Amino acid sequence: MKTIKITKLDALTEVLQKTSNGTLGLCHGVFDLLHIGHIKYFQEAKSFCDFLIVSITPDQYVNKGPERPVFTDFLRAEAIAALDCVDCVVINEWPTAIELINIVKPNFYIKGPDYKNLHDDITGKIFDEKKSVELFDGKLVFTSGDQYSSSSLLNEINKKNYPKESLSWWDNDRKKINIKKIRKSFEEITKLNVCVIGENISDVYSNYRPLGRSSKGASLVFEKGSSKIYDGGVLAVAKNLSALHHKVTLITDNIRKNTNYQIDVKDLGIGSGIVKERIIDNHTSEKVIEFYNDNFKIKWNKNSKDSLSKILNKEIYDIILCFDFGHGFFTEEIINTIESLDSYLVLNVQTNAGNRGYNYPTKWNRADLLSITAEELSLTVQDDSELLDTKIEKLKKNKSYDKIVVTRGSSGSIFFSGKEQVSTPAFASRVKDRVGAGDTFLASIAGHMFNSTLDLNAIGLIGNMAGAQSLGHDANKEILDKNNLIKSIEHILK
């Protein structure tokens, strides 16, 4: 029989008809960096069958962490097609192999030895794949060879691309992190009763095509294109929290839409809604200018203040996260009300164009966890020259901030807890949009900080990996995927 190699999905049926007399085997995976472990795996897989098909996970569904896959799906397919033991390679169109199993109906679906314990797969997809194979009288089997890891090899290569100061984390701190403890903490925090408070924001991304300078003046001329509206502010935070916790309450100024997520929304009905529109150059995807709507300042009334007090006194929350975007939501009276509660208080006070110069965390008296950017820290203490730890001491003067985390963009994050400082590098070098990344970071770690079963080294990894996940898309287009987050953490630890 003539050897068939890379085959398109729509031609796969014809390939299968030509192999109807022999046993079919199917392997499926990412296979990002082809190595000796893969070769031995394919060779042993071929011993189960007469005709071996290998399907490749397409680029958009690879969830092994930032910067993965290193090689495109077609390059990965070409590498595998070069092996004599592989008869056919196909690039899948779906996130799992289930649909492909239904097409191929293999006699054997062949996985590596690391999948023998089906319960180790946090996604549970291996059970679905097993069920699909058995539906066609096929069998899930496992190879017995030694385990090798593309992730481990790539981690050794990629760490050289990070700043020298992060090498200690890669060589030492990373190896102290226990993935089983991380998994357990994720399970435990699902039970927490979490409340997020603050301003709701609609992020509008409008694409414009620049035409050049006006012939009648000095103004620039743009051709208007389409606009997309993304949930921003605390609604985006609440959606991310709903991926981690079963019970999430959102208290906000004004929300004019229904949400399909498991969030208990408490709409106080104040303000007219905050809209921030960003004009995007549709050629470069760069932000050109940003507009705020004309009534972005929130004004409280007695009824809305009474409503907030009733909500907060009706139920005891394990964690309250306050996101202070500086548009008038957190007045002194509101702050005093929240600070009087016994809940674990997580605080983020942001500096932006609408509040620069007067929205500092020092208007709050306490927080169990405060998240602040390096720039916001310098603005708050009015010092851009001292070391970070000196600025932290100035920030804590006459304030009760138990733990503080400073986010530093491409330089990663640093936790300050008493005399302890714990640094974690950033994991994303390809950034599509920074909007919402810091909020995602904080939403991902709040429950683990409250749970306190993980050390700050592990929590820093969780937060920075979640932030990296957010940096890959516009604004808050997608919410956190807990399973993908845990899987990407597993791969970074190999």
C-alpha cells in the first residue's frame, strides 16, 4: 500500500476506506517538540495495529501555558509524518479527540503511560474518549515505555530567555512547588462564599482605518469600522471568580444586562454606567485614543447606601474583593462600612486617566491583601527612587495591610508579607492586550490567599499564569478556564 502521510480531515474518509482490511490505531496529542519519547511511543503504538493515524491538536486548543505551542500545527504534523512507523497524520479541528474518534472508529486508541491513571486528567476528557472508543468496540490501551516530557525540555530551553534575576526561580523556587497541593487548594476554594464590590465598566473596542491628514486642515481622518463591547470592571472580575468558586455575589453601581454566569448580581442602580471606548487601528491593532462617557462619576443617594448596608449585613462572606477604579463608588462612608466587616478583605485601588493623582489605597485603612502596580506604589508614596521594600514600608505607615503584592508587568510580581519577599517571573512575552490582566491575577489568587494552604511561591505562580492567560486576548473577552490554568501550571513545573 502506498504510504499516506499528512491528510486533511475531509479526505480522511477516503483514507479509511483503503485501510478497511487492517486494524486501525489512533494516537492524539500536541507533540510540540518531537523527541525520543515520542518516537518510542509511536513505534510501540504501531505494534498494536496495521495502520497508525496520529492526530495533532490545533494551535488554538493547545493549553500548555504561555508561548505554547512553539511549533505550528502543520510543522508538528510534518515532523511526525517523517517517521516510518506513522502511516497518516491529520490536524484535528476540535479541542479533544472525541469527534475524531467518532470518524476514525479505531480498534485501538493509544495513550502514553502517563495516562494510565485516568483520574489524573483534571479535564475528565480521557473518560469521554474511552467511552467513545468503546462505543465502536474499540479499546483504550497504553504504551509501556519510559516517560519523556516536551514541557520539561522546553522549560530548560525557555528559561534562558528570561532575565537573569528570574533564573533562581526556574532552578530553585519552581522545584519546591507541589502540583498536588495546588490541585487540592483549587478544590477547596470552590466552597468559598465570595463577594466582589465596585464599579461596572463597559469596554468598547472600535476599529478604525486611518486615512491620513485632512486636506482642509491638520486633523487626522479615520474610516469607522465595527465595534465590540466587552464586560469590564467588576463584572469581568465576578465572571472570573465564578470559574473558581460556586458562590459569587456582585455588588455594583449599575448593570444593564443579564449574565448567564452563576453570579448573584446586586444592582444598586446608581450612576448611568461607565463606558470606556478605545479606538483601535485596524491595521496594527494598536490603541490610538480612549474616550470616557460624559457621566462616569458615581453619585450615591440614601436609598442606595441603605441597600448596600442591607446586602452586606444579610450574609457573611468569606472574602470581599473591592476593586476601586476611582469613579466615586468608594466614598469614605462606604469604605468605613466595608472595613467594619469581619470578612477577609482583598483590595485593589487603581490609577487611571480619570483619577490620576487622587485615587490611592491610603484612603483605605486596612486590607488582608492589597494588590498594587509598581507605578501606583510610587505615586502613592510620592517616591520613584527608593527600593520597593522601602516604598512598602512607607505605604504601610499608619495603615493595616497584612500582605501586599506588587505587580510589575513583564518583570513579574513580588509578595510582601512581614519580612518575607517572594518574587515570581512573568510568563507571557507575546502580549495582545493588557486590559484586565491585573484584575484576572487578583481574582485567581484571592481564594488561595484566604485558604492559606499554599505558600506565596505557589500562589505567585497561579496569579502570573492566570494573568498570562488574560494577556492573550482583547480586554476581558474570555474568562478564566480553571482546568487550562491548572494544566498550564503543571507543564511549567515539569
